[in-house]
Amino acid sequence: MKFKLIYPRWPKLMCQTEFHLPPHGPVVFAATLPLDVDVEFIDENLETLDIDSSADVVGISMMLTAQVKRGWEIADAYRAKGVPVIFGGIATMLHAEETRDHADAVFLGEAEGRIGRVLSDLEAGRLKKTYDHLADPPPIEMVGNARRDILKRDLYNYRGIQMVDLVHASRGCRYNCYPCCVAYLGGRKFRPRPIDKAVAEMAAIDNNRLFIVDNSLAQDTRWELDLFKEMIPLKKKWCCHPIEDDPKVLDMAARAGAWYVYQAVFDTSDTIRERIKRYHDHGIGVEGTILLGLDNHTEDSILRLIDFLLEIELDLAEFTVLTPFPHTRAYADLKRQNRILSYDWNEYTADKVVFQPKNMSANRLQELLTHAWSAFYRTESQGMKMATLFQKVMRKEKADGTLRPRNRALAQQTFGR
């Protein structure tokens, strides 16, 4: 069976430096396919999709709401040619009802141990419209190594510098943050992978730079410490979402190769200032993730927040506006209050205002988002700040003997130092 797995294109954030990371969902899904399935992967963000090329079945993996309308277009084109289409991924789960109209089948939930039956049903001519496993995830021990061999590796770099590979050490999240859909997708239960399996997968990745994509590593102190301890011998350099703000955990993370973290900055408090300082004190960089447009935000508070970000010396910052993605608390509140202005999923890119803010007009919030990007990067471009982060990681790699010659030469050519 020839299985064509497609990752639809989607737009980058406004003002964001253009680079692409290898997607995680498709390679995790590919690992669940039977061994006799011939997988061809197309990342439409970097490749041209040829609808006329042959396939026995097409799988469309959608992570983001901004991918869904393009995913539907692709599916409609293949189905018109008589090729069956199966959808999966986070955005499929968030938009399942609409996606069914464009699919032969939608798969909801985690795929380990389940896809063999779907393909058997397909071959037997009894494919179901929906395979719903959202409420019964497979045992976390079933999660194996992702199929990174389906990726075209040379596509994923930034100016010739090798980017990170994505990997996960856990699933689920015990938090239920206002703009986040994880509670719907995976429940509010933290499900860590066996540490030996997670570390073995990291060790097998032919890349010294990783992005641990877990929703948050700050969910179980003992688990964090044990995971980081086992990662030390790998000498990998990695970024992640928040690490627990505990000196023991931060110290162990730094010893394990923590490069930088994505840390939400939601106010101008001393708590945030001190947290950022503790990361820096441990040699860990910080990319602030800044969400604008919450109901407690006014024009003045947003302007003060932007000034604050410069004071605390963030290494990078990424600015977005509150976006009411389906199955989030934000969506439920704003829909109930009749404040959602658009249901055009192409607009749900997190840099377009699609709702009515409480304390300003939608246009004014859009202007403040643009101002935030320009103000933060006024004296040093995002590209240069990224270069500084890469220089830091290359110094660490050089110190422990893991800097690859190609990366060293390209770094000297690109950054001139």
C-alpha cells in the first residue's frame, strides 16, 4: 500500500523570521503505520504537492487551525480522483465535524495500536467515517520512536544552520490554560513516557539540537529531575516549554543541556522578572511568548508590558493575539458573549484579531500587535537575536566536543564570527 502523508501549508506569524522545523505529528503518526506500508511524506510548506502523483490512500495531518481549509482543498482534489482520504492531527480533532465533509474517514485521538484496523477496514471496503479515540488514549508505553526517516532532512535548516529535531517525553497536561485546547485533546492528566524510552529516542536522533515539545515539563518535580539526569550523558542541546522554577530542577536542566525555554510573560510583576533572571543565571536563554488581548489588557498595560520585556532582557520574543480556537475556554467565553468576529479559519493564525477585545477596538489591538514586534526588535533584528542564540549553543557544543564541522563552517560564513 502506498500511503501519501501530507502536511498542508500554513502562513508564518507576521514579522517572524522565516524558518521551518520538521513537523512532529506526521513523523509520530508514521511510526504507527504497519511496516509493509510505503510512506511518502510531503511538507507543503517546503515542497510542491503534485496531486497527479499516484497513491493508494492519502493521509492529511493537520496541526493548526490555519491549515484546515487548505487540507480540505487537498482532500477534495484527491477524492475527486477516487483516492480515499483519511484525516488526523490536532486541528482535525478541533474541527472534526467540518472535516468529515471532506474525508473518507477522520481519526480522532492518539494513533498507537489503532491504525492497523483503519487500514484493514479500508482494504475490506468498510471504512468508517469516524474513528474516535479521544477518550481512550493508548498506554503511554506504546509510544515508540518517531519515523524521522520520512523527512527530507536538507529542507530543515536556517541559512544553512541545522535546526532542531522535535521529540516528546510526555503527553497530556494537568493544567487548563485559558487559550489552550490540550485539556480537550488529551485530558487533564500528565502522562510521562518511560524515561528510558524517551531518552533512547533522543539518543537515536542524528542531531545534537532538540526541541522537547511537551506542553510543559513543569508537571512533576521528581520526573523532571530523573529525566534531566538521564539526559546528561547525551550532551544534546535542547529547548522546551517551561521548566519548573526550582533551583534544583534548573541546575539539573542546565547540566542536561538546556539551551533556551519558551516562557509565557503575562504581566510586569517581580515574579516574572525574577523567573527570567533565574533562567539566565543558569545559562538558559528565554524566548518570551507574549499573548495580547486578554480581558484585563488595556492599551496602557500593553505598552507597559512591551517596555518591561526590554528591561528583563529576553533573548527573543514572539507576540500573538488571543485567538478563540475551538474547544478552548476562550472560545466558549467569547462565543457565549457574541464577541467572535470571524469564523474564517484562514484568519486563525494568532496574528489577526478575530474577536472583539474588551477594552479597545479590534483594529487598535491589531495596531498594538504590530507595535510590539517593531518596538522589541527596534535596536536588534529578530534574525540577529536568533544568531546570538545559535552562537551561544555553538559555544556550548564546542566546549563539550559536539559541534559538528559543517555547522562550525556555516556559522562562520553566515555570522562572520
